[in-house]
Amino acid sequence: MELLVASAIGLMTAAGIYLILRLRTFSVILGLAMLSYAVNVFIFASGRVTVGKPPILSAAASGYTDPLTQALVLTAIVISFGMTAVIVMMALGSYLNTGSDRIDMDDEGETR
């Protein structure tokens, strides 16, 4: 199970970095989203990967998962959604002003 989660985190990170290095705003937005998903899964997995265990301590439960990492991931999901919305609006404004979604602009505002 840990190998599968670690592989998924690695693949999402690699895909996110590849997409960020492209010269289109839509690819950069997708890359940032992939990186945020990779970080969220990493934080979630740092609280131990257990299946079928409750996140609340009780006398009847034989074990539990760490609820702190789940709370952190929920907070990170909300923050990353807001950041993605802001970046999409900035990219849309840039596209409407320049007529292109390329991000390799010259100093004079001309595209290459």
C-alpha cells in the first residue's frame, strides 16, 4: 500500500513539474493543481495509511488514524481551490489583454 501511495505521489509531482515548465498558462494551472494534489496526498499519508480505522479515539476502537493530518489536508484543499481560482482569473485577464496564453513575453509586451 505504501509503495502505491509513494508511486502516486511521485507521478503526480513529476507530471506537475512537467506541466509547470511548459509555456502555456493552462498547463501551468494544471501543473500547480497536480503539485497541490501530490502535497495533499503526502500530508495525508504522513499520518499513517490505515484502512477501516476511525479518526476518533474511543475505548471500543482497536486503533485509529491521525485526525490532525486529515484536518490539515481539508484546509489545504480549500486554500488550493482558492489559489487556483485566483490564478485562473489572472490567466483569463492576461489572455483577454494579449490574445495569447503563452507566458514567454518580451519586455515590450510582444510574444515571441
